[in-house]
Amino acid sequence: MNIEINQTTIINNDYDKEVFESIQIICGLYLIPIVCVPGLIGNILCIIIFITNSMQRFLTTQFLLFLAITDVIKLSNDLLYSIVLIIQALNQQYGKKLFLILYRYCHYINTVSTLCAAWLTLIVAIERYVLCSANNRKRAIVQKNSRIICYLIIFCSLILALPVSFRYEIVPLSTNNQTLNNSDSLVNLSKFGSSRLFRAYSITIDLIRAIIPSLLLFYLNARIIYLLYRMKSSAGTAFSRLTISLIIIIGCFICCYFPDALLSLILNMGYINESYQKRAIREITDFFVTFNSAINFPVYFSISYTFQRSVLRLFKRKGKTYSTTTYDDVILRQQQQPLNNIRNIV
């Protein structure tokens, strides 16, 4: 009886491993590069456009600029994951070694970027709600301290994410009392990572990273839609179109971030130390978080006319017209040159 149970468990594990590897190949080798490369180009264009004079008149531009920078870091980090998977497919030993070296650092960068993205999106929603409510006093406070708020969010994210870098450790395997190569090492939970203290920290981070921002964003989004509906005079204006694009971005954030944080919070799902079934689910939820970082540019461009004009103006080259010079023109210039010299002397 025990032998049959063990055989069934082995078969299920093998099936879960095949499913996980298939999802990892689809997401890591195909979907993430397809999303990340256009997303990086789009966010870099957003950074260039948000620092131009045509977009500086909007108060939201300062927050969207830092959000685009955060998305560039997030997409670059995820694209690096795909590159490591490609290297691992070509050279498994070197790919595993590279994965072990980069995993802890990339995990920290991913946590920082998601924290920044969550709270910058929340600040954008708060700022848009203040503008729609026409509260001049609060608007002046947000406008005056916009850059300080962005720097404060980045600094707090860097500090809050520090314990994440100590969650895992590289444990070398040993056979016959001989340590194997680094490529045969494993990434396991450290003592701190498996402690109750880190579990409490992980719950706190999940609440701060997505649960609390998502609930607040849901409420603010509903209020912004209600206030925008009441502002009938602003229908079709640049303000209303930009507000609609931000409403869509906030909705995408809630849909993409909330499931990932919920799995981490309730089910206590990590990645490296989990079963293949849970790791397959995390691959899918992580892809949606990556997709959220790449969606901003298409939303801006498809809805905001001001953003469209700024993009087209960025690529539009002012052509210079050249007229052909004839022999009579040369003679006329030679005749006018002495007269110009006399004028300069006078």
C-alpha cells in the first residue's frame, strides 16, 4: 500500500514538474521578452516625453516620470530572468550558475520596484482625486512636495526591501565529503528566511506592496470616476482624457498586483522552496505583474491627445528647404558684400 502511494506521489511530482517547465518556457522564453522589449521602449519614450516642456504643465507628470523609471527597472530585471533561462537552455551548467549568482539580487530589485510602483500609482490616484475634487489648498500641497514625495517613496522602498536579500542562501551540495561545483549548488531558505520573524515581515511587505494600495486604489478609482462624471464641462478636454488613462492604469494595477500579493499573503507562497505546482502558479502571476509595467505607454498614447502630440513631435523632423544658387545670385551677393561691410563700420 505504501509503495503504491509513493509511486502515485512520484508520478504526480513528475507531472507537476512537466507542467511547471512548460509554463516556465512559455512565460520566460516567449511571453516575457515579447512584453518586456516593447515595454522598455515605451517607458523610455515616456521618460523622454515627460521631461519635455509640452508635458511639464501637468502636475501628474512628475509622478508618472518616476513611475516610468520604476517600470524600466522592473522590466529590465524580468528581461534578465528570460536571458538567464535562454542561457540555461543552451548551456545548463553555466545557466544554473548564473541563476544562483543573480537570484538574490534580482529578488531584491524586484521587491523594490514593485513597492515603488504600488505607492507611486497610489500617489497618482490621490493627486488625480485632489484635482477632480477642486481642492486648491490640497492641490498646492501636492504640487509643492511632489518631488520630495517621489524621493521619499524610493528611499523607503530601498530600506523596507533590505531583509528580502537575506531570505535565501546558496548551499553547496556535498557527496562523499567532497563539495561539488558552484553550478551544482542550491538556493535554499536561510535561517532568517525560515523564521517566524521573516514570516511576519513577509506579511507586512505583502500588505504594504499590494493589499493596502489595491484597496485604497479601488476606492479612489470609484471616487474619481464619480467626480469626473459630475465634471461635465471637462468632457473631451486634455484633463479628462489624461484622467481616463490614469483610471485604466489604476484598474490594471489592481488586477495584476492583487492576485500575486494574495497568494503570498494567504497561502504563504514563495518560489524556490515551493512545490512545482505552486511555482507554476507564481510564474503566471509574476507575468501579470510584468505585463502591468509594460501597459502604460499604449494607454497614454491611445487616450491622451497631448501625449500623442508629444510623441509625434519627438519623431517629427523639421525639414530644411534648399534653393538652387544661380550665377546671378553669386554676382548679387558679391555686389552686396562691400555695402554690408560699410554698414558694419558705421
